[in-house]
Amino acid sequence: MHNSHYHKSEDPATEATPQAISLEELLRSRDERSKLQHRLLADNPGMTVVMLTIVMPGTVKRNSLSLRTGRAAVEALAQAFGKQPTVRDLNTGFEAYLLTPLAPSEAKRKACRIEEEHPLGRLFDIDIIDQRGIPVERSTIGLPPRRCLLCHNEARYCMRNHSHTREEVLQRIKEMVENYV
């Protein structure tokens, strides 16, 4: 990953004024992530991609909460996988990547353990991408879907039905990060 707009950073850039992003920027960043995943897989046969993003609802994806959460997630990934991830600190959100020789199902178990056991793990979205470029689902390793931050429903259900306001979700995220720090 020695492309100039990818950079490795132990500590993301100083916290700037949060900027709202457009839907177009968000979709472009997802497309860039997908291209990066496929490039990593093509350049590293037999490896599994671990990709981290931070759960941050709304149009502001980079703020003090996402940066603190991202730093905690990078530490957790480094500890669990034994190597420092490559970080992308972008206005469209904090991202980190690493390659592992682990089988996708084994990497998914590690990722889910982080998401479930770390105090901020519910704010980490750790995807495992197999050699074909397909994300490994939680159900593949016998785990149920992730739960909502605010209630016991599936997170997808609450997101799809707008069960909670963005302010309620952001307040919960803020509480989680402040309790962790």
C-alpha cells in the first residue's frame, strides 16, 4: 500500500473542524475501499483482508469521537492480529487495513471477538474479505446479527426503520467514548 494517498499513522492527524460530507463523497469512498480491497487481494494471493471503519451516523464522519474510537480500534487490531494496520484518516471516515494469512473464518472470529469484547467494539465495523473479494458474514461463524446501540433489536432493523434519532445514537456514542477515555 505505497500509493501516495494511503498513509500509515500511529496517531491520526490532529482533530480538525468536523466537515459534513455529501452522499456522493460517501459513495465514492465506498467505491475506493472496494477497489483497494480488490487490489490488496490481487497483490497478495492467499491472504485475507481485514478492513476497519468506524460506526458514525450522519454526514460528519471525521470528528473527535471517530478519531478516538479509531485509535482504540487500531490498537485492538494490532494486538489481535500481531501487526500494525495501515490507516487512512479521511473526511469520509477513519479506515484501517491489514492483511493476514489466517483463514477468513478464523479472522472473522477474531474480528467479532474484538467487536463484542472491547469497550468500544460496538463502534468498530471490522469486515473480513476473503480471497474472492467477498465479505465474511457473522452467520458464517454461527453468530447472530449485531444489535442496536440503544435497544435489543438488530442494528439493521433500527437503521432501516429509523427507530432512533441521529442525536440519540450520537449521544450514546459520545457516552461510550467518554466512558472509555
